[in-house]
Amino acid sequence: MHIVDGALSGSVLATGAALTVAGVALGLKKMDYDHLPQVGVLSAAFFIASYIHLPIGFSSVHLILNGLIGLALGWAAFPALLVALFLQAVFFGFGGFLVLGVNAVNIALPAVLVYYLCRHGIGSPSPKVAATWGAIGGAGSIVITTIMVAFSLMLSGEAFLLAAKATFVAHIPVMIVEGFVTAAAVLLIRKVKPEFFGLDEERAYG
């Protein structure tokens, strides 16, 4: 899901950087610093998830977990994901530095959208309803991210149109897997540590 340096136009890079700066600023402002260790754990989870690859033909795609991160962090997903993306670029050459802003907004903004769309649902007294909303958040974040990545490529020229279409198709299995993973994570976290999602016991269990 990382776009590499040199693939995007200057205007797309500038727009992505500006949106990421705004998102990080808002995320830092809204962040509960008592939960800073939680932000670090989820940033590390994203970092590690990139190594879990799903083979697709002659290539592969990797897990992202931005839906789960968004459900837990809201706007704080922006700084958490930006740090992880930066470290991936530094240590492993994933993506790049010029495109860091675009990659961050493409992954973090869907996480924030999932927070607002699905956060209430995962606090349902019904575990089945909570799991369903978790699955929607996990799969939906990948759908939105993939669309944003494809759109970023399309805005940079018609030459990237085929790559944009291929990106969406290749990530359909990831959407399915992340839906199941996020649903399972929601059920587990509700039982053992509901405060991870900011849910008290009364809201989690009715």
C-alpha cells in the first residue's frame, strides 16, 4: 500500500503533505497523553503488520490494520501512523520520504473515518453487533485506503490508471482478512481490556 518516491506529481505530494501536517496537528491536540503507551503499541502493530504478506499471483500484499488503529485512537492515528511510516522508510526503504505525506494521509484518514462511523457500534451490548461493526471498520478502512491510493495515482497522470485499477483488485483479499482480524480483535479487547477502546464495562456489556 506504500506509494514509492517518483510515482506522484508535485501537486499531489504537496497536497498530501499539507493534509498530513493538519491531521498530525489535530491528532496531537486531541491525544490523551495518559494513553501514549497505547499509541506506541498500535504504531508498532502497524509497523509489524507490514511483514505479514498475502501472496497474490506473482506478487503479494500486506496487512495494514488501520481500521483497528482508528477505532482505538481516532485522530491520534495520524501521528501514530506517520511515525511508523517514517521508520519503515528509514530502515527498510518502504515508500519514501517525499511521498511520506501522501502515504500517511491515505492510511490515517480512513482510520479516522472508521472511528466516527464504527466507534459507537463496537460498544454495543451485543458481541455479534460489535464484531460486525469491527469487521465493517477493518474492511472499510482498506476499501477507503485503496480508493485513495488509486486516486493519488490517477491524479498524477493517465499512465498510472492501470496501476490504480490493479491496486484495488489486488487488495480485495486484504479487505476480507482485515475484516475478520478486526472483528476478532474487537471481541477479544472488549473482554480483556475494554478501556483500550475507551469503553467502560457498562457500555461494553450493557
